Amino acid sequence: LAFKETYSPLTSDEIIAKEKSMMDEKRFKHCIGVSKTARKLAKLNGYDEDKAALAGFVHDYAKQIPVADYVQAIKEEGFDPDLLNWSRAIWHGIVGAYFIKRDLQIADPEILTAVNRHTTGDKEMTTLDKIVFVADFIEPGRDFPGVEEARETAFADLNAGVGYELAHTLEYLAEKRAKIYPRTLEAYNVWAVSAD
Ligand code: GDP
Ligand code: FE
Ligand code: FE
Ligand code: FE
């Protein structure tokens, strides 16, 4: 495991060790799976494979940072106070990008935006946003009804993969009567709705 050392003053080994220290083994393995799948999707879509691999690796860096640290960051770092009405499921992308910049010293705006958008998607998504969003959903460790169809769809057509994932996530959230983050819904309306 190694990453190109152009996006941070930290070495590849330092980034890997720091991330490993932040999460349990299961989450760390997931991040490696997302990194590998992001590299594969980048190759298929003519995007920078090394950059996609790093973005995929760091996407859940902040997933297990304590809630109190999130609340403090949201209050003190200029985030929308409405975020306080949500939970770590939503925070770890949007606020996670802040922790990655602070701790891993990755400042590349494309990587940080891809992390920001990886849970909810967004109305506008760059190629890297789509790669990380979809890789998170279909990495080899994922196992849920529909994952094989999600993989086939995404490897054939990245935009279709985004749409498949958003439809699946909306169904899952509505099924358990979970509160939908507005940006998730906005993304669904752009990427998942079929043409008339
Ligand atoms: P993970 O970090 O690898 O587990 O995956 P994600 O970052 O994609 O998603 C984290 C959690 O947020 C999952 O349980 C999603 O179902 C959930 N999630 C995604 N969108 C929304 C939303 O709009 N509202 C709520 N409540 N949860 C969401
Ligand atoms: Fe995540
Ligand atoms: Fe996701
Ligand atoms: Fe993830």
C-alpha cells in the first residue's frame, strides 16, 4: 500500500499510519477497498488513478472522530449551524474534509470536495466525486442485496452507477423512516430520476 506523495507534505507511510490510528480494522479495510475500486473506476473513466486512489483511501478518515470534536469544529470553523441537527453519518464527509486538511495536510480542492460529497452526493458532481461516491458503495467488502447489480452498472457507466446508488440509498432511508439530508434528495433528483 502506497500513495503518490504530491498531495501532502506527509509521506505515504505517515498518511497510512495516521489514518490507521483513527479507526478500527474493519473501517481501515473498507478504506483500502474503496481506494482500490476508485483506482479501477479512474482507469475506466480516464481519470488520474493515483489521485483517485488517495481520495478513496482518505474518504472515511474522520468517520470515528468523537461527536464532541465534530460539534466543536462545526461551531468554531464556520460550518452551517444546521449541521448540528444531523449526525456523524452526514458530518464525516462534509466536516471530515476539514479534518483531513487539518490532520493529513491534503489541500487539493478536488480531493476535499470528493470527500465532502461522498455520503450524500450533490447536484453537481465532478468525475472524482462520482468515483469516490460509487467506489464507497461497491468496494469488494460491501455485501448487500443489489451490490452485484450496482457493480455491473457502475463499471459500465459511472453516471448510471451514481444514479443506482442514490436510488438505493433513498429507498433504504425511506424504508427505515430516516431523515433525508436535503443534498441527498437534490442529488437524487439530478442523477437518479429516469428520463420521461
Ligand atoms: P460509509 O461511511 O462507508 O458507511 O458510507 P457513507 O458515507 O456513504 O454513508 C454513511 C451513512 O449515512 C450510511 O448509513 C448512509 O445510509 C447514511 N446516509 C446517506 N445519506 C443520508 C441522508 O440523507 N440521511 C441520513 N439520515 N443518512 C444518510
Ligand atoms: Fe463514509
Ligand atoms: Fe457512500
Ligand atoms: Fe465509506
